[in-house]
Amino acid sequence: MPKIYFIDVTNRDGVQTANLGLSKLEKTIINIYLNEMGIFQSEFGFPTTRHESAYLQANLELAAIGVLQPIRLSGWLRAIVSDVETAFRFVPDIRHLNLSISTSAQMISGKFREEKKREDIVEMMIDAVEAAKALGTESIGVNAEDASRTDMDFLIEFASAAKEHGAQRFRYCDTLGYDDPFTIYETVKTLAENVGIPIEVHCHGDLGMAVANSVAGAKGAIDGGQDAYINTTLNGMGERAGNADLVATILAVTKSKGFASRYRLGKRINLKKAWKISKFASYAFGVPVPINQPGVGANAFAHSSGIHADGVLKDPENYELYDLAELGRGKLEFVETGREICFGEYSGISGFRHIMGKMAITFEDSAKAREILELVRYANVEAQKPLVEDELLFIAAYPQIAKKLLTLSPLE
Ligand SMILES: [Zn+2]
């Protein structure tokens, strides 16, 4: 039976959220956490965007030395030959790509202003796929932007051409969140049956159905005989109403009535990392996790009404579908309520030694301590908030890679 995989797109689609963003170090920590969690792939950024190059190359180095293994790091590009060439010029080690182009009549006429016809769209995509292969890409996903508003016949033609030219996956983008679980199931199943290619489902929440649509779309791919790759973001961050939330979607495909023990994951997911990754994303984006968020919301395991509290005390399964420990919750957390020494872009060596010492990191060599201190200051310039322990530990462990992450060299 085909399987379900997760492709997290926080570092590409999540960072497109208006008014918000992530530092390159925060993006790197997210890649590390996604890897620890067992996520198949992280769409880690934009290889044609100049200020991403050093970050992307540094993360590929982390993959080469085994830190970011086995997760696959993939870049997002427009399906245009010149973008593919630019990507390989800026990020020579990139090996996995998703190439995106609009396929709906609305976008073909509304974005390309009648200058392009459907045949042109297919041709541009084929040329981009061929260029990517020629430059050494190991895996290619082809994205149909606005697929949910695209005619079925054209989608089949487009996806078939992508497959024929060597794409390994087809991304069905419900760009505007227009689908419902019934329509996406039927459409994705038809695509899987007619094209015979593994399908990614990329769902947005404009009508409040991103997770439900992702689950239904994945079922459509599997029932049509193909592997399903669900696109998610941390805490559902993303443009407008956001994307399918990673933790909620994992819960849905592993715990729901129709999925639990019927559909299988392609990779084991360590759900115990859910609490940590969701909290970090919330801190990094500066957006609180909603109180009623599935699994990781403050109230996800809170009970106050008499009948519920009594029921849970007798047996948690009376009112809880899954255990809080499964999500890595339940540990006491240290909250500083007294004097606090925190670190910023203008901090000095003594505060730095104090903070690192609390994590049992000491520096024998004062030159080394000053080097790490300087890098931490730079990281603060970008983040504009105190770094979390894992960020500090990362800089101390991989100063050379941190240096690359923090390097922004504007074009001359
Ligand atoms: Zn999107």
C-alpha cells in the first residue's frame, strides 16, 4: 500500500507570512528539529534569492557532515530555466528542487496577461525540468500553482508531461484554500490514477479546511495507488489564513477514526518533538500558539467542567484521544522570575560566560569565548530577541557554519 510522507514548508511558505519572518539561524534550528522529528523533507528556502545563499549552502554543509541527515533539503523555484541556472550558481550544492508555475485559466490570463497559453506553460515547465536535470538535480517536484482552479484535463496533461520528463512528484497546490475534503479527494485520486505519479498536497486555510483537505487529498493519492506527500508548516504559519499545521496534520493521519492503523507513514515520526518545535516556531515568529490548538495549545489537555474533570481523573481516555506525553508535554519548565542576565547584540563577555555556564558550556580558551560571543552578537542583530539555548549551543558547536549563516553580503 502507498504511504504518507511529510514535507514541511515553514522555511519557504511559512516565511512568506506577511508582517513576519525568521532569521537564518532560526530557519536552521527549525531544519534541525524537523530532522529530529523524522520529517521527510524541509523546503528550506529560495535558492534564487541572494540573501538566502549563505544560509542554504551552510545547511547543505550541515547535511554533508551528518547533522541534517536523513532529512532532505529542497529549494523552491519558479519553473523558469533562468531561475534554475541562477539557483545552481548561488547554491551549487542544491540537489532537490520544486519547480512551480501557475496552471489555472485565471492565473495564466491574470498573471501572464494573455501572453501565455497552456502549451507555453507546459513547455516552460518541461524546459525548467530538463535544465534542472542537466545541472545535477537528484529529485524534482513539479508544482501546479492554483491547481484547484485548474481544469482536470489540463492538470492531467501538465502532470503527465512533468512525469514524462523526469519529475518524481507532482504538487497539487490548493493555493487559495478553495477545495473541500470531498473535491480534493476526487481530484487527487483522479490524478493519481491517470498520471501515476506520487502526489504532494499543498493546502491553505482560507475556508478553515487546510488540515482536513490535506488528509482527504492524501487519501485520494493513496486510494489512487500513489504515495502522498503532505505539505505543512509549523503552527500553520503561512500567507493569509495559513497552511496545514504540521502537528495537527500528523495527529489527524495517525489518530483519526478513518486513518489510524489503516494508512501508513513512510517514515516514523517522533511526535515527542511536537511541543518543542511548536514552541520554538511560536517564539521565532513572535506569534502565540492559539489556546485551542490541537495537541500543543495551552488548553489541549485542560479540563474544568465537573463532568469532564471527573471523567478524566477516572480515566484520561474518557475525554482525551491521545496522551499528552506523546507530544513531549508534561515536563516542568523553568521560568525565570528573579534577576535575569540575558544576551543581546551589545552584551559583553561576562554576561556571555554566565549564560553559557548555566548550560554547562565553559571556555578554557578566552579567544574562543570571544569568537563565539561575537557570533552570538551577530545572531542577535538578526533575531532582535534573546537566543534560545539550542541556538547558543548550535553556535558554540558549529562556529564556522554559524559564521556562514550570519553572513549577509549585499551585491556590489
Ligand atoms: Zn502555499
